[in-house]
Amino acid sequence: VAKDLGLQLPEIRDGGASVVSEGRTQYFALHGKTGHLVTAERIDREQLCESVQQCVLRCELIVEGKM
């Protein structure tokens, strides 16, 4: 994510970018040392999408002060 957006890692570590998921549980985060998008919580497909064939988790990336 850092590379794709042209951000430096200190900008991510200092809270300049964050990932927000729908609902209460935040399933994704930005890794502070690499800038990679990582899973922040265990994702249980059966619990989230028990009756749906295609399971989609949406999230938004918020970047402060750069865009």
C-alpha cells in the first residue's frame, strides 16, 4: 500500500494512513514496518458469510494530508 500510494513508511507509522472495515471488527491493518496490508483479526468465513457463496469484505484506506 505504501509503495502504491507513494507514501514513506514513517508516514504510515505516525498515523497518516489507516484502514477502516465495515462493522465493528477491523479485519485489516497496515503493517508499520513494511507498509503492507495485513489481516488484523482472524477471518472466519463461515461466521461472516454462512449463507452466501461469494464472501466479500470491504475496507477503506484513509490517508491524511496527502491526497
